[in-house]
Amino acid sequence: MPQIERLVVEALSEFASPTAAQNILGRVLQRSGADPSTMGPAEWAQFIQGPLMDELRVVFPIREPTGPLRQLIRELEQSPDPASAQSAAGPVPSARSTLTLPKRTIDLGDPQERERLASELAREEGITGVLLQGPDFTVERPALDGLAPMLGVVHALIKKQKPYKLFYSVFQEGQVIVRPLGPVLLALIAKREANLGRLMHVLNSYETKGGQP
């Protein structure tokens, strides 16, 4: 099964069993005359929002794409080319597969770019807080009620033991994902039901100006 077709089935599993989801997708593909082996990301996005949603509105009490399906449409629409859209996501515990995002270089020495990054991440689905913490600045979206110092301590303790690329933990109200970007700590606070795989991919897509991971 092609990668995008597999991602659609996983997204439909929000509403039905994997087998039923595959049957629904296969039925709509056949009825519409679409060939999944030749469809690119943009064509898949149009198919989901058109024929597939028409079928889902009949079978389930929904009007618009929700949750994983809505997120998948967004990723398909943002995918720069078919090759990147067909790339398989790496294995992530307790998370659905997601599309591979291109690397994005950011200049964390620029205050305006820090603000833009924090605002962009705060708009990700399921995010309740964003922290950017450097040697001489802290950016929070929204105010994190004392959580920033605690995350700074966690970051320092982990980094002292060994260099790390990503740290993830679950707490009572949700989950936290931390990534060091050079001297800067980048952290996301998310709801428990947020798509962990997607958020990890988002954080891993950033690299600092000059190539510092």
C-alpha cells in the first residue's frame, strides 16, 4: 500500500476499525475512478476533501475533517513535492505516522524570528504552551506559570549526563517535548491527545542558522 494511502487509512481509524477504514477508502477510490498509485499530495488532499468526505458524511455523524484527518490534509497541502510526501516517517512510540517535513533554518539571535517561531509553534494542533529559552532571553506562549525554570533545570540535568537531541515526557495534564537548538532550549507543552509523532517531526525540522542542529 502506498505511503499516503496508508496514512489515510490510519487517519480514518479515528472513526472505524482499520479493516473498515480500508474498505471505505477502497470503495470511494473505485467509485471515483481515482488511481492511488499515480496521485500526488495535492491530488490526495483534493480527494479527501471531496469524494471521501462526501462518503464519510453519509456513514458517520461528521460534517468536516477532524483530528488526524484534518492534520493529514494540512500536511499534504504543505508537502513540497511527491517524493517528500511519499517518504515514510520514522518510528515514534505511541504516535501515528506523519509526513516528513523539510529542514527549516532559523536565526535564534534575531528577536523577531524568535517571536515568529513561538507564534508558529503555538498554532500547532494540541499545543498549550511554547518556550524558547536562551542565555539572555525567554519567550513564552502563553505565560507558563513557573514551568520555564523547571524545564530549564530538566534540560541542564539531561545535557550534563550526555548530549541529547530530543526529550519527551508525560505528566498529568499533558505531555512535554524538549529540543536543544545550540544554546537555546525549545519546548512544547501539549495536550495528552496531541499527535506526538507530528510534534516531534516539527521540532526535528528546525536547525539554527549556521547548521547547528
